[in-house]
Amino acid sequence: RHRHRPATDAPVACIVAMSALTALQATQGVHRASVLKSTNHGRSRRRQRPPAVAASTGDERASLPREYTFHSPGSVQETDDDVVFAHQTPEEASKWENASVFHVGDGSEAPVRVGVVIGEFHNTLMDRMLEDARVAAVSMGATVDQVVWVPGTYEAPLVVERMLAGGAVDAVVVLGYIEKGSTLHGQEMGATCSLVFKQLELEYTKPVGMGIVGPGATAEQAEQRVAYAGNAMRASVRMARYMATSKTD
């Protein structure tokens, strides 16, 4: 005969889990504050990047904050700005003369066809993110061949799989916004979808870009991160070109 756990076990387990989560968040907050404090003195010496380059159509891409509370100064966002790394400077290049050092996609102009899967929820924000993704594709010399709107991020994996299996695109970019809610529903959705997207990417050996704001983002944070769409597009195009080059080598 099977024994059933008392009904009181579930609430206790839930309380313990939530307490652990609260403790973890507090620890992360202390760590982040420590990192911020230790790096603030270097902000004045941070390299200034040139202005953002608009796409050839004359459209402008969304702006992206250069400083974040939880990012160390000097963190490089995915960008088509002119960024110089240490190993590319004359002073450091000699250290790597016997090694192969390269950045994926650099030097390649291979054509890339991209499919976009985008959530209908928060449609005004999504319209702006879709435009930013399009501008990024144009600036990279890639084409957006398919755009499929789905009810929300949770419905995206099935469409992503179909795009990848169809063979008509070289990469897929997913755009969405998982807002901060009063429960952990959004966190569960984000964790599930990100894992599935990565599994599909590895299965089909084609990039799946994550242009998703959140989970846990407020409306104000989402407004500041429209450029995540362009980031995801640029990263996906670079990875697709790398995969195309590696297949011919």
C-alpha cells in the first residue's frame, strides 16, 4: 500500500525553497555591490567608443546604455562599433604570435538568412525590438527572410524548431519580454525556454539568438533594453558566418 505524504509537507518545502532563494539573492547583491565599489575608480579611464553606425537605409538602431550597475567597466556588448582588444594592439600582439586568435565571423561576408520569432505580448515594445533587429541585420549585410509572431515567449520553441528544420534560414533570433511578476512564473518560463533554445541550436548546428528581455525585468528596464534585439541579431549573424566557414575548412 502506498503511503501519501501529509499535506503539510508541501508548504514547508515551499517555505524552505523560498528562504534559500532569498538568501542567494542577498548574497548576490553583496557580491555585486563589492564588484561595483572595486571598479568605480576606473570609470574615468574607460575607452570612449565612436558613435553608433546607422544602417545603410538611414534608420537608426536603438541606443544601449554603456554603463550598468552590475557590469564591470569595460564590458563589451555585442556591437558593430569599433572595439580594440588587447591582443590586437602592437604592445600585446607578440604574446600571441604562435597562437591562433580570432573573433567569430570577422573577415567573412557570407550571406546569412535569418528567421525571427517574436512574442505578441507587449506588442508596442516588440515592434521596436523587431525594427532594431532589422536594422542590425542590414548593417551586417544579412537578410531577415521570415518573421513569425507567436502569443508569447513560451510558444516560441516549436516555431524555432520548425524554422531550423526547414533549412530556409541560417540562424534564428527570438525576441520577447518576460516581465517581473508577483510569482516565479516568469523565471520558470525563461529557464525552460533558454534551455530548449540552446538544445535546438546544438541539434541543428545553427545559431539561436536570445533577444529576450528578462525574466524579471520591469517596464522601465525593458524600455532601456530594446537594443538587446540588435545584439542578438549581430551575434547570430557572426556565429552563422563562423559555422559556414568551419564547414568549408
